[in-house]
Amino acid sequence: MIKAKDMNRAQITHTFCNWCKYRRCVLGYDYWECGLEEAKKEKECLYRQAVRREEGQ
């Protein structure tokens, strides 16, 4: 199983951003862009939460 911190951008968006209500489509790209404000990303971003959990183990 690949760790979240080792994923590339396409893997991150497929695994985490597809389920996020803050995702935004980027025309011409195969990944999502985050619609969260920078101040809220640390608390609400599913990817960042997963990385923190992995680092805590």
C-alpha cells in the first residue's frame, strides 16, 4: 500500500479529492484543484489529515 505522502498529484486527487466537496475542475488537466482557503486546508483537507496520521504512527 502506498503512503499518502509518497503519492503523485494524480494519485492524490483520485484518492482524496474525488470525495471532497471543495474540489474544482481544472480545464485541460486530469486532476482537481482545491477550493479551500489556505487557512482551512490544514484542518479540513483529507490528504493533509492522512499525511498527519501517517506521521503520527
